[in-house]
Amino acid sequence: MAKHFPMCARIGLALTLLGGTTWATEGETLEAVRADLLKRWDQVRSLSASLTVTSGEVPEAMVANLAARGTFEYVREGERRKVRVELTQRQFVIMKEGEPINEGTTITTIDDGEFNYRLIRSAEQQEAVKAPSDEAAAMDTRWVFETLPKYYTLSLAAGDGSSSADAYVIEARPKQAIQTLQKIVIHISRDRGIVVRTSVVGADDVALSTYRYEDLRINELIPAERFIFNPPEGIRITEVGAAAPASKSKGP
């Protein structure tokens, strides 16, 4: 089941694009909403945004100090989806010669539709991992409605149907119990059919973490080389899963 559990959830994160919310109004059905959103989503060929990530419930005033920041890029070429995510995560503060130093980790993830690559860099380590493509890497709208239901039960969240809001809310509850997960709450925009917010909610009904997407750009050209993995010279690539006959090293 782990293969189909959203990548963001598996690392304790949720994706959030700031925006309003439209709860289901009386008479709307999941089937009708699904058909409408998929039709709109199929018009989106590329997506990019700046990205801010916070873990747990972080007061808005503290986001600047506690967030990871980076970028998100996505393209769809026929049935193949390609994703690039770059994040710098501040982890802790260490003391070096009496001075505080912010110690963090930079993670670059590229999924080219065939393989999923992850480059992790910090003051202590540099490593790269190659695995089979993860269809949940982008968590796009078609994946939500066509793959997620194999493992989760979807429902339209009820609410007041405020006309000023702009996204439907889909709740996905695991068909088999997961100890640390109660549900995934997915917000999909009415106008574009884009997944604009996803919260992974723990057993205590608290979101584990949040991704915020800003400066959203739709159907703009993203260079193909952005989805080609080129690790630094000398970085060892560990291959896992079906991608893994052996580990490889780039460079002399």
C-alpha cells in the first residue's frame, strides 16, 4: 500500500496552495464534481509555483522562521507526468565557535515518469537515491479520482457552500486502518480543477504538515532539462526497488 500512499504523506507532509474553500452544496454528488473537475484539469499542461512548507500547526507569525522554502514544477506529456520539487529545510540550530549556525537540508526530487530521483544535501552528507517513478509524486487531480480510490474511500465534504469560496473539498479515508493517519483532505479548485491544498490529518485530528504554493503559473513553458537528473560529480546513487541492480557512482 505504501506505493499508493501520497509521497507527501509518507514523509509527514501535506500540500497546500492558499485559496478559498467551497464545501459541497446540497444536491451535488461526488460523481458530478469528479467529471467537471477532470474536464477542467485536462486543460492544464504545466504548473509551477514557489513553495513554503511548515510541519504541524505553526502560527502564521512564525512561518518565516520555521518553514522550508523552495519551488514546485509539473508538466504532463500525454500519459506521462514529470515533477521537480526543490526544498531547503531548516532543521536545527547548532553552536560553532560560540556562534549559532542554522543547519538545514536541501532536497531536490525529480520524477520523470520512469524513475524518481532524490538528491539530499546537508553539511553532514550528500546522497542520491534512484527508485521507480512514484505516480503519487504530483498528486494531481486525475490521480486523486482514478488511483486513490483503490486504497481510500472518497467523499465530498459537507459545508455551507459559500459562494465566495473557490475549491471543492474531498475527504479520503484509508480502506485499511493506518495507525498515524485518519484521513487526507484534498482541496481542488473549481475553475482549473487543480489540487490546491492537501492536508494529511493524523489520528488526533490535527494536520501533520502543510505545503503552501504561491505565485502559481499555469501552462507556461518549463524547460525540459528541469526534469533531467544531473547529480554532482562523485555523488553515489543508490538504486532501490525495481530500479536497483546495483549502486552507481558518477565521476572518476
